[in-house]
Amino acid sequence: MDSLRLALAQVEGSADTERNLETARTCCQRAARAGARLIVFPEMFMALPRKGESLASVAEPLDGPFACALAGEAKAHGLYLVAGLWEKTSRKDRVHNTAALFSPDGRRIARYRKMHLFDALSVRESDRMLAGDEPPEIVEIDGFKTGFAICYDLRFPELFRRLAAEGAHLMLVPAAWYAGPLKEDHWLTLLKARAIENTCYVGGAVLCGPPFTGRSSVVDPLGVSLCDAGESPGIVLADIHARRLEEVRTKLPCLRHRRRELAR
């Protein structure tokens, strides 16, 4: 473990899965040319929900055509690839909001089902989705222990503290962060907070274009912003370094100072 170049793909969502696969292909090509080893696409990347249409009509198993196509792109470009998928469940009217990780050899090596559903600000995800009940796993990417969360999870620090306690160096957050009063500030502030309190790198890839905020960003373990995609579609890059992690955790050994008896 020395360094890792991370690419965040900030894209406008589409209900057309084929169009989204073409976007994935273009973004992977650009990321690979720029020397990235890992690319992260947003939540809901598989397809934006259509009004009045059941998500179950577009959801697939994790070995379905869309996931297999992403695995193929990861292999073709030698990248680790994270993206948001709609995963079929046993319920005909509910799906899992899932982040899947594919390896450079084209295998799916991790998946995380969103645990905190966004039932707030006139949105009710629980009407269409089932919450996951398993905390995210830690996966090594070129020596960096990496954990996952999805969008609204960012407001629940206990999930991130669990990842840090299990040794995470990097936390990835695919998101479809809705725009609105103060929402952009919340997104950037919470990314920094999760990074600072856990002395980890945190990277969030967000959909852009109405009704979403954009502002895909990577924050280092001391809260320094390494990149910010602004409001437009594009790829942003950040290099994460093992030496920086070690320096920050030596200066601020917060994780060693935790009083575990206070955790609930």
C-alpha cells in the first residue's frame, strides 16, 4: 500500500440502462487514460426511477445483464469499479438499492445494500425499496481497506465509525443527493465530518442535473478537499496516500482514544 488514484464519475442520470452503460464505457476509458485504479459511479446509476413505474421492472439480480456489463468494463480497462444498482428481491414491489464493487479481472467482489432509506423531505424510498440489514464489508483495493455507504447513510456516523473500527482507510459513498435549501452544504460538511472524525479518506460520487446537487468530492483524513466536480458532468481525480494516513493518525490518534464503553 503506497498510493491509489481514485476517479469519481459525476454523471446526469437516465432511465435508459443502455445509455448508462455507454456512459460507463466512456468514463472508464477516460479514467484509465488518466491513470486511475478505481472509479466510482453514483447511486441509482443503473437507471433513474420513472414516475409511476415500479423499480422492480428494471431491477436485476447481481449476476444480471447490467452488472455483467459493468464487470466487463472493469476488466476491459483494468479498473476497480463501484456503481449503484437496483437489485431484485423476493418482493415484487420492492428492490434493494445496492452498491456493487467489481475487480479488474471482472469479478464482483463486494456488495452493500443501503441500510438507511431516505424517508424525508417529501421523498419516501421505503415505498419502493427494502433496507439492507447487513453492515458494509471491508475490501482491500491495492492495499487500502475500503468500505461503503450510500447517500443518506452519510447522516449516520455510527455506520462510518464501524467501518473505521474495522480498519477502513477509504470510505466510498455513491449518492443521488437531492438539491434544496442547505442540501449542498450538508453534503460537503458531512463528507468532511466523516473523514475527520474517523481519520479516513472519504469519496462521494453524486448524480448531477436536476434534481441533484453534483459536487462529487474526495476529502482527506484531516478534512482537506482533494477534488470537487462542481455542478457539471465529468471525471475528477484524487490520489490517496498511505503516508498521509499514517501522518494524520499519528498527530490525531482519535481512533485509539475512543471510549468503547460509551458506544451504543
